[in-house]
Amino acid sequence: MKPAPFDYVRAASVAEAVSALAGDPGAKVLAGGQSLVPLLSMRLAAPSLLVDINEVPGLADVTVEETGVRVGALARHAAVLDSDDVRRVQPLVSLALAHVAHATIRNRGTTVGSLVHADAAAEMPVVLRLLGGSVEVEGSAGRRTIAADDLYLGPLESSLAHDEVAVSALFPALAPGAGVAFDEIARRHGDYAMAGAAALVDGDAVRVGYLSVSDVPTVVDLTGVPDDELGEAALARLEPMDDIHATATYRAQLVRVLTARVVAAARSHAAAHDQQEAR
Amino acid sequence: MTEQLHEIRLTVNGAAHELRVPARRLLSDALRHDLGLTGTHVGCEHGVCGACTVLLDGAPTRACLVLAVTAADHEITTVEGLTEPDGSLGPVQQAFAECHGLQCGFCTPGFLTTIHAGLRDNPSPTHEEAREMVAGNLCRCTGYQNIVKAVERAAALRQAQGPAGQAQGPAGQGQVERS
Ligand SMILES: Cc1cc2nc3c(=O)[nH]c(=O)nc-3n(C[C@H](O)[C@H](O)[C@H](O)COP(=O)(O)OP(=O)(O)OC[C@H]3O[C@@H](n4cnc5c(N)ncnc54)[C@H](O)[C@@H]3O)c2cc1C
Ligand code: FES
Ligand code: FES
């Protein structure tokens, strides 16, 4: 099927994009289009106006800041994955990005677009939540920072106001001595995962984030849980869902397996990271 | 209500084209219907199969997931642009013919564009890298073995051609070669 008709503006600045959004309640931002265009073609979305931000200058930067790495709204997944700065400052971002779709989709899709698209099956929203990151947005009322914990309201629903454009995201740096790991299980290489998990281990603190398990990206604190009880402890705090890709029972089993794997991997990463720091 | 048309300039395989399209025109349809470049195939029209893959500023991109209006003023390379200037087959095309990398040929344009850019960025892939290079494209006929062989054969052909044969894209789209 083809998209329904819509109007189109190519914004030259964030301010221009914001005022176009503010002027039309049916307007939507177009970034990489790798989620939006399929929705248009399947007529699951029918915006009255698309505000194309692809030509806005200065939005594609990936920069290291004191507290972490900042990814601009037009940085494509591929550029973020290629960045040595990102890999050094927060390796979890690179580990997770390698699981986002295939290279061709990553060439066009943006990491910030994926964050605000708020798909519970996507890798990057749960990574942002686990790390305690944030998204910087600009709207008619000015700029504000939305913490990842306040970003995800429901399935495909973020807390951005209608006239707000996300300009960048901040992924906090890996603390000295901390470790991270990512794993997921998908039917086919490059597909959305049936379930996935990201772990952050820092001293005694153990936290694990899950994608594709609940209808929003969910983080569970597993500090103090004995290793052989990690999976059950996580499940006590999660409600795996049934859908066409997997049953809830199967997802629960994936949670058990993935939780044990990522926590162990994050611990050994922390140990290796610690040694590196000591040198 | 008549739909608003946008005047855009698309640069395809080095040639500039002016066209008038509605905002909802997919790049895949603009290439096929408006420009008559039917080498770009459309399978799923939602990003999964890879048949529509073209190079957008040198990077493999799903033409079915890009609006023509967004692609305006950018460089596009389609499968038609992969032949040598004298009209003979480029190394990836040649390798597909030699290795029987196609049967019905529906998926082939997307593989050719993807591998063309893949070998530009990584001229001598390992077997595993050759498989990964085509992992985002679907083929219902061949079972992929001969396609992977064709990637490796194309790498050899490019190397035999020497540096001159390893030029960027036919449109010379200023893509930086990775060392
Ligand atoms: C075949 C296929 C497989 C995929 N597999 C995966 C996968 O395994 N994992 C995964 O995570 N993703 C996957 N994706 C989706 C991909 O990662 C998208 O790139 C990403 O979800 C959205 O980024 P985008 O730039 O393409 O956003 P768009 O599609 O342009 O936009 C998505 C939504 O976010 C809004 N938006 C985008 N940017 C902004 C902004 N700066 N400010 C405000 N609103 C904005 C848009 O209005 C729209 O509602 C896949 C896509 C395809 C086609
Ligand atoms: S037609 Fe574009 S990916 Fe299938
Ligand atoms: S040759 Fe028929 S789909 Fe690939």
C-alpha cells in the first residue's frame, strides 16, 4: 500500500521545525524514516504534515562531554556504532547498536529517533533507561531535558509534547570499575528480538534492563540477589507479554537465560575494566 | 482536493533529473515510475527484503523507506549505475553471472548495490564478513551460498582490476574510502 497524502516541509532549523509542528496538530517529525515510513505505507499512521529535519545543520554530531557521550538527533545508528569515542566512553551503546536491525537500516535510522519512537522492542530506549540518560528537547516553550525514567509513558508513547523536537540524547559514561553487557534472542539475525537484556554492574549494584518483555522498556534492580536466583528475581518484577512472536511462558524462559548471561558478562567486563583502570 | 506537488531535483547515477512529485512519493516509486529506472525492485515495501536498496550519498539505503522529497539534492546510485562506463558489467555484476548468484533475479539489484558499497568499504572481506555484508537482503531462490561466493569473487575481480577499478561509485559521490 502507499502512504495517504500529507503536506511536507523541509525545516532549515530546529526553530522552524518547532513552529511548523506547533501550527498543525496532525504534524509529525520525519528523521530517518525507518520506523515512520513503514507506518505510513501500511497506513498505520496518517499525519497531515511531515516536518523533515534531515537538512537541519549541526544535529549530526556525536560529542564526548564530561558526563558522557552526546548523540545529535541526526546521527545515524551507523555513525554512532562506528564512533570510537562512544565505544570508549560508554561501550553499552555500541554493544546494543550492533543488534539494531541490519547495516542498511542503520545507515539511515537515527539513534535519537529510535529513543523517542519509544518501541519496547527496540534496543536503545532500554539502554538509555538503564544508564540513567536523558533526551534534550526543544519546543515552543523552550528547551528542556527529559530524564529517561520520565520519557516512556506507554507502547510507542513518549513524553515529548506535540511541538517538541528531540535535539540530542546523553548516554552517561561508564563509571571506573563498572561493567556492562548486552544480549538478545531473535528469530533471525537482524530482526527485532523476542527478548533482550542489558546489564550494568557497579560495585555491588546490579541492574538489568529488558526489551521486548513488557510493553515499555523496563529496568529491574537485582542488587544482592544470589547468582542462581537472578532470573526468578527479575521475573517477580516483570510481566512478560504474549504476542505473535512468542508466548509469555517462552519469554519468561528467555528472561531467565538472558539475565544470568548478561549479569555474568557484565561482571567479567567490570573485572577487565578494573584492571585496565589500574594500569 | 488536489494534492500539492513538489518540484525536486534528483541526481541519479550522475545525471540530474527535475521532477514534480507529491510528498508521499517513495523514492523507489520515483525511480521506477517517474524516471523509468525499473532496475530498482520493490518487494515488501517496508524495509525488510532489501530488493529496493540503492546508494544514497554512497550508503546502501532502502529506497522504499525514503521519500523522494527527502532525497532531493542528494546523490543516488541505482543498479543501472553499476555498469562500467563502456557498458560492460561491473565486478559485482560479473561475479554474480560467474557464480550463478541469481535465479529469478528479483532480489539481485538490492544485493548488487549493497555489495558494491560493501566492497568499497571493505575490499577484502573474510568469509564471515562476506555473509554479514548480505545478511540484510532476502533471496527466495538461491539459498545464498552462491551469493556469498559472488561477494568473494567480486572482491577478487576488483583487486585484479587494481586501484583504478576500485573507484568510489560511478557517480563519484565523494564517499570517503575507509583505510
Ligand atoms: C527492517 C527493519 C528492521 C528494524 N529493526 C530494528 C531493531 O532490531 N531494533 C530497533 O531498535 N529498531 C529497528 N528498526 C527501526 C530503526 O531503528 C529506526 O531507525 C528507528 O526506530 C527510528 O529512527 P528514525 O530516525 O528512522 O525515525 P523516524 O522513522 O523518522 O521516526 C520515528 C518516530 O519518531 C519521531 N521522531 C524521530 N526523530 C525525532 C526527533 N528528533 N524529535 C521528535 N520526534 C522524532 C517521528 O515523528 C516518528 O514518530 C528497524 C527498522 C526496519 C525498517
Ligand atoms: S521493497 Fe524496500 S526493503 Fe523490501
Ligand atoms: S534470485 Fe530469486 S529471489 Fe533471489
